[in-house]
Amino acid sequence: MTDRQILTADADWWRQAAVYQIYPRSFADASGDGLGDLRGIADRVDYLRELGIDAVWLSPFYPSALADGGYDVDDYRDVDPRLGTLEDFDAMLAALHEAGIRVIVDIVPNHTSDRHRWFREALASPKGSKERGRYVFRDGRGEKGEEPPSDWISYFGGPAWEPVGDGQWYLHLFAKEQPDLNWDEPEVNEEFLTTLRFWSDRGVDGFRVDVAQLLLKDIPEDPQQIMSKAEADAIDRTTGEHPFEERPGVHEIYATWREVFDSYDPPRTAVAEAWVSSPEQRARFARQDSLGQSFNFDLLEADFDAEQFRSIIEKNLAISEASGSSTTWVLSNHDVVRHATRYGLDPVAGTGRKGGAQWLLEGGAADAVRADAGLRRARAASMLLMALPGCTYMYQGEELGLHEVGDLDPDSRQDPTFLRNPGVDVGRDGCRVPIPWSRGGASLGFGETDAAPHLPQPEWFASSSVEAEDCDPASTLSLYRRALELRRILQADEELEWLETGAEGVLAFRRPSGWVSVTNFGAEPAPLPEAISESGAELLLSSGPETGEQTPAEVPGEVPGETTLWLRG
Ligand code: NOJ
């Protein structure tokens, strides 16, 4: 393991960082109450350092009733007491920084929780008050306002409006415990600027901005004038005329955030989570006078397919260059079915969250998923991603090759997408099951006591635990460690040159340092492209079990099926 570099004042650290997403409630539980916490993260800093990442992104750890896994925030400037205290946060941050790891925290600006001080004040105040003006309250339709202002549906299913008992309704584009804020009200932005300064002053390095495209709304006061769902759906979002999606004014808000980020040394960074209608729209969030970077989910939504991968890579590299940013690559996060499982669905087509949820609903678990094939493809795809120019994001547990837990008992499920859609969507809990750290024990090392973890771990988690994989050179953990170490050594300019492979299912490219990555998406072995075999390149690493160990093997004449090889030449 190479020594970690000390954090430098490099303002561009984010451009090609390897960022590891921690879902705090499911990472490590130091207090032993069944819920992961900040001390648990601090205790695992050595693990994170050995993994070789540049930064962690923490999903929300703020006080919350957990109506949406913490994305329902009661107080943006505190820590959930079950997860620790602000002092624990400072200690965790210091330990991560000491290990050379930067910290990105999650900011949720579209909605607060219904327990937030502002929302409680709004409910206690009359129609037309300043307190209600911080949210999106509208009169209901019907004589006494007994009908919702419109027929809009929330993203989690069910109506997007909730009555408060006096003829008014409030908008919630997600769960009813997540009232949408009114971003036309300057006080709302002032409050968030204060929050950004609060965490920046504490030393956080950057922010992940939740549903960054949704903040602004254009919703008439008169409910009769509010357009229907069908009318809203028919609007081309790129025009900026949808009542809440992709309204261009959000970039003016983010320009004010940028001033805060740039007032620190090094400037704080931000990455937008914005599921928008086109890569071009996404690039607007990545401009240096907006948030600066924007999640690119295109590969996460793609099949394990060479043509799809190549066109997505080409398009996103071109777009990020034009915006002056770097792109972000990601295959898994806390909202989607884990990629080892998606790639194991047969047929492979129709992956992504919906496809995966569909499979889960059909009761597929063990026999519907080709677990080995899925993991093999996942390892190949992850290595390809890590070799690309730009930022690479990984989600806790993917470095262990974890699969989705498809067969969670309905009684243990917590996700509002499940609770609001019984029988339709099983929700996102299957990728949020606590990490297995050891082969045995009550919670496979997740908790310090015998307390049951907040989501039950299946028995098969034991063989993918950190303990089981730690010293196994063929494990996915060993592969990630070695790949991230090599990435650190070989990373150079954000350039990529495609190499001729002579085979449809094979993609190969070279980075300026001579780092070559070649992926065979087909099931059968394919000849190593001549451009590589004739260059005298040295084999560095393979995603396949055959040469998973860390010592370079002889350059093979062919690339095994569903495998990525890294070479240097
Ligand atoms: C996106 C987050 O990733 C997701 O987990 C959450 O449910 C929604 N935003 C609402 O905040």
C-alpha cells in the first residue's frame, strides 16, 4: 500500500477524484444501537485510507424522522443525536483529513422535513402569513378547498399535495413529510447560504446538492390556473417552462452559492444531483459560475454493452470539456439496485432502478439473478470507469462486490417509495442494508453490540464481508484497492485516445501516461487488439478472477469474456 499524500491546497482536487459514498446509517455502528453513526465512520478511517479513495460523500446525517432515509431534514446545522454530535462530526472530519481524505456533505435544498422549525411555524400561522410563504401553500379547489390544487403526483407516488385542514394544501414533490420550500422567498436562500458557511467553516470540502434542478416553481396562486399533470408532462423541459422541472433561474441561485464556495481557500466544491432531460441541460449545472460539477448517471442507466458505453463516454467527455468541468462516473448509489445485481439480470436489457425493482417484485432473488455473471460484469465495468478521465463515484459495499438484498421482508422495509406504492415498487432498502465487516457476530461486525441492524443482513453477506475479502487476492476488495492505487499513479491529463480493437464488443483506450484499459463486453474471449499486443505493453491488472491477484502476469493473447485489463505501454 502506498503512503497517502497529505491534503494539499490544490483547488482542482475534485476534477479526477475517486469519491466513496457513505450512507451513514448503514456503514458502521459504534454506539451499538443498530444504526450506523459518525463515530463508526471515524473508526473505519484506516479501511477508507487503505481503499485508496480521495474523498467521501456522506448522505444526510442531520436530525430527521427518517421518513426518507434522512433526506427529510429537521435541522441543517446539527447532527442526528442517534448518529452523534457536532463534536463527533469534527473528530470524524479531522480523522479523515489526517488520512488525506476530503469530505463532501449532502445539502437538501428543495424541501425540509415537516418537523423543521419553519414548517411547524407555517402550520401554526394563518394563510397568507410570512411563515407559510416559505413553503408552497395553495388554496384547494372546491367550495371549501376540499380538493387538491392540482392532480400532480409526487415522485414517490400518491398525491403531491397535502391538506392542512383550513382549505390550504402544501406541495411535496416527494413524501408528505418533505414539504417543498418556496425559493422565490429570499429568506430561504439566506438560510441555505448560512448553512453552506456553517459546514465550510467546520472544514468540509464540498457539497452534493440534492435534486438541484427542482428548486424554483412557477405555480399560480389561483388553483384554477394551475396546469394539470398531463399539461405539465407535455412540456419540453428544456424550454424552462415546466412549473417545477429545470427552471433556468436556479442557476442564479447557485451563482450566489458559488460566491460562498469561492470565498474559501481552497474553494469549496459542489456536485449537482440533477436528473435532467439531456446531457446539455446537465452541463449547465456544471458551469463554473453554477455548482461546478454535475452527476452523470448515463452509465448507471445503460446496459453492459460496448456501444452504449462508448457513445455515453464520448458524449459526456465532450460536454464536460465544453462546460469547463470534469464529468462524474457512477454505477451505483443509495437510490438504485446495486450494479452487480443489475448486470446479473437475464436478459440484461432493462436495467436501472425500475428494471431492477421489477425483477425484485417478481420475487426473483436467488434464482433470477445470475450472481456470478453480474459480479464479473460489475468488476469489469467498475475498472473501466476508474480508468476514465473525470471523477469516479463508488457506493459503499460495491468494493465488496455486494449484491442487492432482494428479498427483504416487507415488514422491515423503510423506504417511502415502497410504503407509498405497495405492490408496485419495492423501494431502495435492498442497497441500504448495513455493511458486513466480519464473517460472524450479531450484525457481521456492523455494530459494536448484539443489537439487530436497522435493516436485516442476509446470511450470504458473511462471505462478502471485509474480513472474508481482506486477504484474498482475488476478492473484489483487493481488486478495488489495487485499481485505486494504480489510478493514483497513472492518473494524468483528462484525455483519452480510443484504440482500434477490430471487434464490436471490445472497447480500448489509452490515457496520456500510457495507461491502457481494454474491456471485452462479450461473453467469449476476444483477441487482444493489435494496437496493444504490438506495443510491448505490460499487464497491470485484470478484473477477472484468473489474474485478480496483484502481481503482473504475462500479457495474454486474448481478453477473457466480460473482463477489463489494464496495461501500461
Ligand atoms: C435524491 C436522493 O438521492 C434520494 O435518496 C431522495 O429520496 C430524494 N432526492 C429526495 O430528497
